[in-house]
Amino acid sequence: MGRFEGRVVTITGAARGIGFAAAERFATEGASVAVIDLDESAAADAAARLPLTEGAEAIGVGADVTSSPDVDKAVTRVVDELGGLHVLLNNAGITRDNLLFKMSEDDWDQVVGVHLKGAFLMSRAAQAHFVSQRYGKIVNLSSISALGNRGQANYAAAKMGIQGFTRTLAIELGPFGINVNAIAPGFIATEMTDATAARLGLSVEEFREHTARANPIGRVGHPTDIAATAAFLAGDEASYITGQTLYVDGGQTVA
Ligand SMILES: NC(=O)c1ccc[n+]([C@@H]2O[C@H](COP(=O)([O-])OP(=O)(O)OC[C@H]3O[C@@H](n4cnc5c(N)ncnc54)[C@H](O)[C@@H]3O)[C@@H](O)[C@H]2O)c1
């Protein structure tokens, strides 16, 4: 029996990258999965590619996590169409990197909006279901950039904000059987880091090789590394873990 059989997992920003890898992982382990992303057809395509087990279903939902009406509609649709909600992975994210003196208000608002407001709106909508059933798991995506990263004042502030948000929800929701944790990935090979390579004037391969050399484990991270961590934190074996941020970075932050 799959670890997530009978569970409904909602993942934001799951049309590609880490979110899609997590959707694949939860599907493999028996979950029904809602793929939420900006573009409904990209979300539906991703949902159609998931390796579902017997009896499980997947849907793709188009929603902008910074829009309260979108979020409320999306969560209602998940519960109606998949029959409940047990796990929320707040994964949707963007970068708008720039040094402080060149960072626009829009760069700031967009990044803080998607990461912080997005996680807030999704968690608020999900908790209504979690509290009434006295069960739920929230996993938020932070980043090693929370510790400070040149050119990412907006992103670092948002990702450290996610850690405070995670700790606070753990305190508020723990009494209702809800665990709230965060993952802080290091470099993970996705379109997000490929775009950073382009901004730095490096090829994708050069950027990955350079990053791998500086990492104690000697490789870059893959979306499956984060998917495995999300599955662990969302599983019942981790039910005594809450309010934590787990750094999954090949040792980059301890080197
Ligand atoms: N790739 C890395 O190295 C890395 C490292 C640390 C943390 N993270 C975090 O992991 C998460 C996933 O990153 P990724 O590398 O897979 O990124 P990605 O750019 O490949 O995918 C992000 C997804 O989020 C979606 N999205 C963006 N804004 C949205 C919105 N307003 N509403 C709904 N969906 C939205 C995008 O359409 C996209 O499908 C992000 O929160 C990111 O900050 C990534």
C-alpha cells in the first residue's frame, strides 16, 4: 500500500521543476494530486503525465497564488473534484534578481507576493479543511538564499519570511493535528537556475559544473532530492516534526 494512498496532495507551481517532481513522487506513492499553476493547460498537461496508482486521480488547476479569489476557487475545486485535502506544498516561486540600487518596486512586490502572500493565501484556504478533519500537512519552500545572497534582497527576505511563517503556523495549527515544515534547497537544476545562468552569462552546463565543484557532495541538486524530502515531511512518520526548516543543499551551507 502506498504511503499516500487515499490522500489528496495539492502542489502550487507544479507544472514543472521541483513542483512537478514532487507531484510525480506523491503520485507514485498513491496520492491523488492537484497541480496548481498559472496556466491551466500547462497544469492539466502536467497532471495528465503523473504516474497515478489505481483509484487515484489528478487535476490541473489554473490559478495565480497571489490572487485570493483564484486561491479560494482552486482549493474548493480540489476538495470537490478529488474528495478532500490532506497535504499542501507551497512551491510556486519566481526570481527577479537585481542589486539593491537597481531593484524596482515591482521586482520587490512580485517576489514577496508570490512566495509570501501566495503561501499565506493557500495555507489559509487549506487550513479550513485541515482543522475540521484534525489532520493536515503543510510544506513550504524556503531556500538557502534566506541566509543572504547577493542580488536577491527580495528573494532572500521572502525565503527567510517563509521560515518565520512556517514556525508560526506550526504553533497555531499543531493543536489541530497539522504539521508545518519548510525545505530550504540549495542549487537545484531547474528552469529557475538555468535562467540565473543566462543572467550571469554562463551556459547551463558551466553554471552547474561550477556550482557542483563548490559543493561538499560534489553535485548539483535534482528536483527529485526535494520531492523525496517533501514526501518525508508530509508523511506520518514525520508527525513529531513541526516548525522546522530542513536545508537540502549537499552541505553548501555548512562548508
Ligand atoms: N531551483 C532552485 O535551485 C531552488 C532553490 C531554492 C528554492 N527553490 C524554490 O523552489 C520552488 C520551485 O522552484 P523551481 O526551481 O522548480 O522553479 P521553476 O521556475 O522551474 O517553477 C516554478 C513554477 O511556479 C509557477 N508559478 C510562478 N508564479 C506563480 C503564481 N503566482 N501562481 C502559481 N504558480 C506560479 C511557475 O509557472 C512555474 O511552473 C520555488 O519556490 C523556488 O523559489 C528553488
